[in-house]
Amino acid sequence: MQALQVLFGTDVGLMSVAVIAITLGMGGFYLHFFLKHMHEDEARQQRGQR
């Protein structure tokens, strides 16, 4: 319980939560970005071979 108080009750704890959230958000964005472009490239290659 003390750990949650420190995590959400202090400046350092809130900054840590914000950094973790931003990092996970960037990871999700890049995962989506790269998978989207991989699928587009694969579809473009398939159209070119036919």
C-alpha cells in the first residue's frame, strides 16, 4: 500500500507513471505502423507478381 502511495502521490512517482505510459504508447504506435507498412508492401508485391 505504501508503494502505491509513493507511486501516485509524489512527483517522481507520477513522472514514472507518465514515462511508462508514453513508452507503452510509442511501442503500440510503432507496432501498428510497421505491421501496416509490412502488409501494404506484401500486397503491393503480390499485385506486381500477378
